Amino acid sequence: MSDNAMKIADEMSAQMATIATLKAALIVAMEGLEPFAATATHDIGNDEEDSDMFHPMDTRYSQAPFICVGDLRRARSAIAQIDVALAKEGKC
């Protein structure tokens, strides 16, 4: 294999590793955002404004699970993992 072909193969390998890292971070981010999306889907009506403060409804009426401290921590961790993955690529 020529030097040029080896360089191209090395670059492709590095790009594939980057893609794998970013995919893993994206999966973690999606999991971290799931509780928020469920609440938005099931417990926010069409009459609320984006600037309104959200307060969970009474458990008799709430359809999505309550957002817990662990959900907030998972969301924060997901963002941190994406930041690390992008920083490795010089994107942040």
C-alpha cells in the first residue's frame, strides 16, 4: 500500500472513530431528553406560551412521568458528553 493510501486509510479510520463517538453521545443525549419530550408531548397544551413557567399537573391529570432530579442530571451529563466529543474535533 502506498504512503498516500495509508494516509487516506488512517484518516478514514479516525473519521469513523469520531462518528462512533458522536453517535454514542447523541444516544445519551436522546435518552437524557426523553422525560422532557414526554412532558412536552403529554402535559403541555396548545394555549401555553413558550415563556410560561411549567408546573407539573396534579398526579390525577399528569400523563407523563414527573421530571426528577436524575432526569436533570442525565440531561446535564449528555450535554457534557457532546461538548467533550465536539471539543476533540475542535468544533467547540
